[in-house]
Amino acid sequence: MEISYVVWQEGKYYVSQCLNFEISSFGETLEEAINKLKEAAELYLEGENIDITEINKIIVGKERVNV
């Protein structure tokens, strides 16, 4: 099984967010954040019959908005 995710940095931590279902994790390094997300996904899916949304294309953007 394959999951899709995004990772961003908040302060000194990296936050990893799964795009297939609602789980996230974090770590002090990029690798740690991804590994913890994989562990969280495995625990979330363990023993469950869950349909996974397949992600075909990921577009990440950043836009300024007037507030």
C-alpha cells in the first residue's frame, strides 16, 4: 500500500500530514516526521478494512491573501 503526504516545517519541528486519510505526525528531522507518519498509518490501518483514497496528483501552493 502506498500513502501520499506533505511535510512542512513549523519552528524546529517538521509536520507530516497524510493525504489519504486524516492522520499526521511530527519530528525534529524530515526523516523522523516521515517515519513517524508511516508508523501512525500502519497502526491506523492495522486490522481495519478501510478504503484508501488514491492520490493521483499533488499540487502545493502558497498565495498571499488580503486580510
